[in-house]
Amino acid sequence: MLNRSISEAIFFVDKSRRGGLQAQIRETVVSGILAGRLVPGMRLPSTRRLADYLKISRITVTMAYQELSAQGYVIASARSVYAVSDRAPVGRLQSTGSSSFDGKLDWEARLQSKFSVAKTIRKPLDWRRYPYPFLYGQVDLSLFDLAAWRDCTRRALARTDFEFMAGDFASADDLQLVSYICSRTLPRRGIEAGHDEVLVTVGAQNAIWIAIQLLLKGGSHAVCENPCHPDIYAALRLSGAKVTTIDVDEAGLPPDALPENANVVVVTPSHHSPTGVRMPMQRRQRLLELAEQRDFIVIEDDYEFEMNFLAPPSPALRSLDRRGRVLYVGSFSKSLFPGLRLGYLVAPPAVIREARALRALMLRHPPGHLQRTAAYFLALGYYDAVVGRMRSEYQKRYQVMAAALEAEGMRIAGQSSFGGTSFWIEGPEGTDADLLSRELRNDGVLIESGSPFFAGTEQTCRFFRMAYSSIPTNRIQEGVHLTRKRMHDLIVA
């Protein structure tokens, strides 16, 4: 073994970083070993010397070294001298040649399928640094119970739970999560379903994509709303089906405007995306009547139904379905946090059986630990408490924002009659929502242009969405004012 010391100069810690000081020390050593820069026998700086150099507590360094020793990366002598272990994981192989290629392969020509057909809804990853983030779908961490989520994560790591999750789920789902969906979530929407009628998915979009793949093919005819979420329109197009878009009005999709030969209709009846309008009962019943007469299937995206603070949400379309023609899609990501990526598909057993097989080919199943953590969070009442807190706060923000929009003379083109988290705004003649959203970033304001939601058009869009789920109440009025001012300046320029 070598008898060479590692210089403390290779270590650096950022005390403002969330990862923790011990973790940063371990990362430095582990990355050095795996990269081949630190080899067996090299001695680490003494705990005292490294602590003095980094100006941190000696116990912090000691605990980091002890963890590295427990993991087998370093070994400790009787005199508490730590050195790189000769049993540490082997680093990467040495390169055998140049990393550059002799020729250039035309990958554009090799790709037999391309999926970049949807216009992207752009949301900056560093959105929290903007003072006026009117971004839809982002979470206000002050409303989320992180301590409760950690508690559920620890519960999910208990031995009995872990032994179950550590095995191969094959294509199965977490039984606790499915049981909660069947016994608590779906009945709130008037839906009864058995375990064999539910599939857990990686968010609602995954559920919609699976349903589309099962129901459509080249020569089929699909219908969606206009405007609608760009990912839904893209998924329909990529199925090979002919896609017809139907313009929504103040009551959502008008069923009598549907073409005669539709095979699948995708709708958001309880809370249209992105306008937020609600389809009245008469239209819902007419849609189901036409589905029976013309023999088509309905995919219902029932997002955000929990955010009701103005009035109770209408019953889900599937709860009115007596012929089994509605496939229902729900999501926990919208009500908890977008990074959760947990949704579910509710359909007849024959559909779920094929949907499970298709999902298994793509990703087997959503991560087991995440499913079990979510199951505990739901079952122990944390979910309902968080949703209740969100409703109360969103109602306050809704009132403040509605007043601010009215004071600034901005036209609300769509909003949910039961609550929700956003307003759909129509700018005056001459508004370019894409340009407006870009220019507003200079003012610290984030909005969403409406152009990605309109299918098959390159015309300038005057609609945009402003959400209040991610912005503090005391910043709403000023943010709305800056939006109206910038919009006016761009029109008269």
C-alpha cells in the first residue's frame, strides 16, 4: 500500500447547501476514489487538520470519516488514521483512445420515430427566485407538511414494508395505495371501483398516454378540446389517429359539435384545462348519450377536483356512466406536489389488464417506496389536512387576485366556478402572449403563454394563464399591476 497523504486542499464545503457538511466531505472522497484520483493506501487529512482548514466542527469530519469507513471506502488504524481502503469500489476504466469519433453519424436520418410534436410549456427551474411567480402546478412549500411526509417515508422504510418493496413487484401496484384510491378517493367523486379496475401510473399524463395507445391506431378518429393541454394533443397525434379539436365555450366542450365518426373523446369536464370552466350536467348527460348512440369511448381527466372552495365540484363523468364507456384519470401530483408523479387510471378489468401489460413494457411499475409513502400519507390523514390548508389559502389568494385583475381592467376569459388555482386571461387586441411572457421575466414576473394549448396554429395568441398557487398573497397585486403595465407597453410600442 502507498503511504502518501491526501491534501486538504481538495476539500470544499458550501455551508449554504442543503446537502449537509458531512455529505459534502463524503462526496469529495467517494468521487475521488471512483474517478481513480485517490488510490488505496493514500491517507486522508487528520480530522483536526481538515476541520481547521474547512473551519467546521471536528466532530463533523469524524462522523463523515466513520461513515466512509462503514461503507468500506476507507479504513481506520488504531491511531485514528484514515486511509483509502484497498477494498474500495474500483474506479472507472482507463480510456483506450480518443473520445472523439472518426465520422459523424446522421442520427436525424436514423430516428424512425420522433416525439417532439408538442409546443413546450416553458417553466424555469429556478422559478422560486422570481418575486412574482404566477406559475400553474408549482407547489407553495409553506402549505405542505414536510415533517409528515418524512414520517411516512420512515414508515415506508420499516423492515416489513421494505421487505415487501425490495422484491420484484412484476407489474403489480402497492395494495395499500390502491385500497385507499378505491375506498376513499374515488367515492368522493361518486365512483365505485374494485382493485382490478385501478392502475397506478407515473402521473395523469402517463395514464392518458396508456389509454390512448390501447384505444387508437392509424385510421381511428380522436377528439379533444381546443384549447387543451399540448401533451394530450401530441399523444393523440402520435397514435396515428386523425385528431379533431372542438372549441370550448363558457360551458366547456359542446357535445353536439362532435363529429359523427369519433372513436375516442378526451375531455376535462369538471375543470377544463386550461380555462377552468365546468361542463354543466345537461352537457355531461348529452355527451354520455352520444357516446352510446355513436359507440365512442370517453377519457375523463379529472384533475384538481380537490381544490373546491367556492362550491362543491360536480360529480365525475364516470359516476354518471351506466354503460362503462368512460375511462377515468386522476392524479395526486396536482394536489400535493408535481415532482410526486403519481396518478391512476380507472377502467373496466379487461382494459386495466392490457394497460398493466403495456406499462410493464415501459417501466414495470411506479417506484414501490414512493407508492407506499403516498399510501401512508393518505391513510394517516395527512393528505386531507394538506388539501384543507390549501383550499383555505387558495380562497384568500383567489379573492385578492380577482380584485387585482378587476382593478387593472384585465379580462378574465375563464375561471373555475368551484375554485381551482388559476385564471385564464385574454389580453386586448395586439397582445402577443409569447412575447409578453418573455418580457415579463425582466420584471420578475412569470406567467404562462396560452399558445401551447391551441392545436395546429401558428397565429399570435392573446391568451395566457396566471396561477396563484405558487405566489404569496402579498405579492399578487403588484405582480398583476406589472403584468398589465408590460402588456400595455408592448401593445403601444
